[in-house]
Amino acid sequence: MKIYYFYQHLSDHHISVQKQLNTDAETQLVFTWIDCVRIDVVNRAEAWQNEIYQHTHMYLNEFHVKDILNLEHPCSFDTLDDYNLLIFRKLITPDDDIGTGEQAFEQHEQMFGLATTPVSFIITPQVLVTVREQGNKVLQNYISRIEMNFIRSSQEQNKSRKLPASPFDLSLRLLNSMVDGYLDLRVPLTRRVGFWQQELLQGHRRFKKWDQLLQESMSFQQVEDLCEEQIDVLQEFRDEIIDNYSHSKGKKKPAQLDILLVRINDLISHVERIQKHIVRLRASIQATIDLHFSAIANQTNENMRILAIITAIFAPLTLLTGIYGMNFEFIPGLKSPAGFWIMLMVMVITTVLLIYYFYRRHLVGLGEKSVIDLLAQQNKDQPVNLFWLLDYKPIKRSVKKTVEKVEKLTKLK
């Protein structure tokens, strides 16, 4: 448990932070931040409540204590007369040093390869109590920046980066630091979607990783649901600030309220951006899957077309051989020395005529490449031409005819 005291100087009204109580008459205590890790709470809830009461003179509701101890509690916001409880689930990223295996202090449930951890905020006008998992790099980095101010004078602490002026402001800054970490996930997630697109649209290998693809899709769904919960909680938190901000004291109350609303609206917009990005990625995966099955269906139709053409070509030959394979005593040309060669020439001519007929009907000779080969993008070295469609022969002929007609009409005028 770490305690930080935020003071406001009465002369120039700047904010400073100290680790010890200050009895200086020129400063006024604004609020206190008590940072706890889950080890401080688990298995010693009563002792922890007594410690909180000693520093804040505030009793916590027993059901709220159970919610804080619940490792799988969803995002929620609840308010009482004495304090507000905000539980915000953070996605465990590779940068965090939070144990999720068998050696962990508490077992975090992993769904589809992703794990989340709750961060609890107990907020009053004068006190902020946070309960987090040990190894949460985002909050640890913010605490490190706060502790760097201890070696500076009170006037220098507020120059480089303004310190929070209220527990609400500090809560929003902590939440913003957690959400900003989600924005960094957009690039690896986009690369992951690109990997699955290449796997689905490859040309010569059969795709067999359907279980992994389903797990990836469910992971995106989990992140989307998490963002939706976070947006609902932040909106409730915003409503609470608007409705009950009158308990905050100070002459700059309207300005502080505007700043808080700007911060929380910006925070909600960040989460919405992540949610929309996840929705687009899921839509891209679904579109790629649909394109994959469409290409397979088209390739199957192409194969069936070729088989149907082969069957149609050899059907007359089968008929001829069937007729001359009958066991009749008198068949024309049966005893002729040139009968076999005549029948062979008839079969060859029939085959050539059928192939020519199918070619004239545009049924053969057009399938140089399958759709899957085209989707595989095997010709990667070719430059991208935005006007490649105009080089397509039928369209090129149509354009040429249209230009000739236009020239004729121009001459007539």
C-alpha cells in the first residue's frame, strides 16, 4: 500500500505531491491517493478495511469488497452516499508482468488466448483508492512519474506536467493511460488479419487452420465486448460527475468540470475507436472467408465444366464404339480392310468438330488461371495499374468502337 498526498499552494494555486503529511501553513491538502495491490486485499480483507478507515475514515460496503476481490467481475460502476466504485477491466498485454499461469497468485481466466484483469477505483471528493494487480505496467509507469516529483521543489513539480487536481481527474488520467495501451494493439491486430487473409487466399495449399481462425475471431469478439462494457461504465461515470459534481469545492468548479468532461469524452472516443477498428477487422476476416469459399466454389465449377466438356466430347465416340461393338452378323464395313481406319477418321473428325464448336461457344480456352491462383497474387513483382480494366480485350474493343462512333457523329455535325 502506497499513499500520496496532493497539496495546493494558497499563494499561486499550483499542485504538488508529497509522500508524507505536510504541516506547512502555505499549503492545503486537496486529496489523498491510496494505491493498493491485490495481495494487500486478498486473504486479509478485514485488516485492509481497517487500514483504509484509518487513513480515510470511510467504511466500505461488504458487497463492494466482494466485488473488488472477485477477479472475474465485469466492468461496473456503482455509487453510494460516501463514495463511488468503478471497476474497469484492463486487457493484459505482453508488456504487463502479470502472472497468468499455474504459478500465479490468482488464476486469470483466459478466453481464446486473451486475459483481462480488474482495476478498482474507490472515489470520494477527497480520497482515491485504487486496487490493481501487481505487475500492471501502465499504472506502475504512472506511479514512477509521480514519484519523480519527490526530488523536485513544489514550484517545479507543476511545470513539466500538471498534476491532477482532484480524485476524478486522477482517475481519468489512470484510465486514459490504460486505454492508450489498447491503441498500440491496432498495428499487430491488423498484421494478424493480413496473415489470415494470405492464408485463406493462398493458391496451391488447402487451408486447414479453421480452429485457429475461429479462436482469432472469438478473440476479436471478446475485445469488442470488453470495449462495449468500458463505454457503458465510462458513460455512467460521466453522468455521475455531471449530476453530483456540486460536492467538489473551489472557485474554479465550472472550469474543472469542463476539463473533466473533455477528458472523459476523449476517453470514451478512444474506446469507441478501438471498438470500430475491431469491428472492421472482423468484417475483413469474414469478407476474406466469403471470398475464400467463393473462389473454391468457382474453382469447383471450373473443374466440373472441364469434366462436362470431356464427357461431351467422348460421348459420341462411345456411341460409335458401342454401335460397332454389337454382336450382329452383318454390320457395314465389318469385313472391310479399311473399315477400322475409316471409323478412326470419323472419330477424330467428330472430336475436332466438337472441340471447335465448344471453342466458338467460349467454353474452352479461356480458363488460363483459376480464381484461387489469381487471388493468391502470385505475380507480386508486377506494378499496380489503376487502369488495368481498360486493357481487358472485350472492354478495349467496346471503347474503340465507341470512339469510332463518336468520331463519325462529329464529322456529320
